[in-house]
Amino acid sequence: MKAVISARLLASGKANPGPKPFEIWDRDLRGFILRVQPSGTRSFLVQLGRGRRVTLGSLGHLTPAQARELAEKVLGNLAHNRPPLAGLDQNEQSSLGAFVESKYAPWVQANRPRTAEYTVDRLKRCFGTWYQKGLCEITPELIEEWKIERFRLGRRPTTVLRDIATLSSVLSRAVKMGKLKDNPIRLVDKPRIDRRPQVRYLTAEEEGRLRTVLAERDNEGKTERTSANAWRRERGKECLPELVHFADHLTPAVILSINTGIRRGELLSLKWMDIDTHQKLLTIHGSSAKTGDTRHVPLNSEALQVIENWREQSQDGDRVFPIATSFKSAWAGLLKRARIARFRWHDLRHHFASRLAQAGIPLNTVRELLGHGSLAMTLRYAHLAPDQKRDAVAKLLPRSVAAESTISQIV
């Protein structure tokens, strides 16, 4: 609907709420909009372009005349290649720090709750010295200088790229809200990184040593618990629960990770209700998954057995592994005892994927099991299935040699 947005329009009743939201576009000032909600809220907006709008305020805080004046300034800024809200909010949200605190942090908490705290902390750690700068002062030149300095300090390209992506998210949000005309990071050269780095996985000998040490550790834990309970019984003290299968949570966590490839955060968020032993499926909910998508991971016989044993031994509770942070201390001791170097917990995920690739499982199936958003992430394991490449290269024989080979096969 088109009409002149004014006090007369409001008095006419044409802008009264209805059962559905609707918009009135100003007939004289192109891009000036009045949006009417069924709740009765009537807001003034400016259309900046396709899919981009700025909310000026609602009726009650602004009169139609005041909203029109603001809309003219916004559209004027747009016409002169300035940020749409330049000059309109000098005392509010004009600096990077103020924008992060008042606008971006609440948005990321609502839309990315799993990583919100880490993201805001990373922003302050990497770009805290810029928080007093205005959003328009964050230029490609400034970001390039920051990038060069980070490399001088020895930061890896992957780290620098993640930092830039974090800042880019803030500036993109500022563009959508009309605080900036363009994201300056679009003009910054991104660090080149190896998209298919060599992955660390366990050799057969290393996996054998790891499993042996886990078994020894469990036996030692059970022996110590038996001895401790004997001591308690002699003194009339209450005995601790017997360790039927494992010394603690470490063996179940390692064996489950080796056979499912789930991330550490997904493992720690796992609840007993997420495990269906009848269907032999483990469900990773989108709230704990990195991509935000729910996925279902099949359980093999070893994974099922370790889950059943751990359920029998563990205390009552919702979570499968009710620990606060991670497996850092126990994991470090395990690796040292098994004589395994340069192997992180996350490398158990690489180990899972590498074994699948070596077994000839299609990479797209590996991608689905890992929960990768795209096949590009999974291609790092392609070199571990070399037989197909070797067969392909073997076919590139000279024509004479190939013909002789064919004749010999016929004879």
C-alpha cells in the first residue's frame, strides 16, 4: 500500500493494526516505510537496498514528521556514499567497542549461543585496542597492518584467518544495521592456508600401545579400589562403589571417540537419552554440534559394548560423561605412558576418518559421519585411499605398451 506517511494517515485509521502485519510505503519519499504489527506496534523504517533495512524507531518515540526527517538524512547519506546512520547516533554505538557490547554481543548470544562467549572474548583479545575507534575508522589499511604484525609475532595463517573472520562477522552485522556502508575486510587479502594439510592419526603400533595402556590403567584402578575398600572395611567405613570395568571415564571416552569420530564438545554434551542401543545410533543434537545440524552416528559392536559397560558402572545422571571441562590431565599422562607424541584429543577424530578412508569408504559418507558442512573439509583424507589414484595412473601407459599388453592377454 502507498500513501503519504503523516499524522493525517494515522488519524484516518488506515494504519490501524490488523490480523496480519502490513507495510505502508511513502508515496513522496521513496524507501520510507511504516510497518504495522498485529500487536499494535508501528515502526518507521528505511529501505537501503535489497534485503537491507534500517529501523528508525517506533510511533510514540517518533512522530511521523520526525521519522520523515531522519529518513531523508539516511537516504542522503546513502546517496553520498556515507554510512546510512552517519551523523544520527554520535553519542550511541559510534565506536567498535560500543557496537560489540550493545549490538553484536546480544545478537551472537541469541543466534550462536554455543560459541558466543568465546567469540566475544576473542574479539576483545585480538581487537581490544581498537574498541575506542569509530566503526568507520576500521579501514582495510588498518587491518592489513594488524595482519602483518600478527605474522611478525609468529602467528599461523589459520589463526590469523580465524581472527579476521571473527572481526568480519561484527562488521557485516554493522553493515546490515546500517552503521557501515561496506565491510572493509572484503578488500583485505586473506592469508593463504593449506586446505588439505597432513592429518595426524595413529599407526597400528601406536593404537596397540594406546589400548594396552588403557587396559593396564583400568586394571590398576580396579586393584587400587579393591585395596581401598578392604582398608575401609577394616575400619568400619563405608565402601566406595566397585570399579567393575574401568578405572574412570577415560577408556570409555577414548574408545567411543575412536569408533564415532565425534568432537570433544559433542562428547561432553552427550546424554544417555541420545544413545539408542536398539537402533545402534548415537544422536548429536544441533545445539552441541559445530555446524548446528543434528546428525545420527551408527554405533559398531565395540562402541556398543563400551557404552553398556560404562552405563553399568557410572553413577546415575543425565550426562554420559559428567565432567566439568575436558580430559586434559588424564589424556596427557596416557600419551606419555603409551609413548605417543604430537597427538591431540581432536586427532582421535582424524584417526576415525583416516581408518574409514583407508577402508575405501566414499568420502561423502565420511563427511556425513563427521558432520562436515561441505566435502572440502573431508578432502584432507583423500590421499589415504591411494589405490584408486594408483589404478588411474597405471592406465596412462604408452599406446604401444598398452596394445602389447592387450595382445598378450588375448594370447
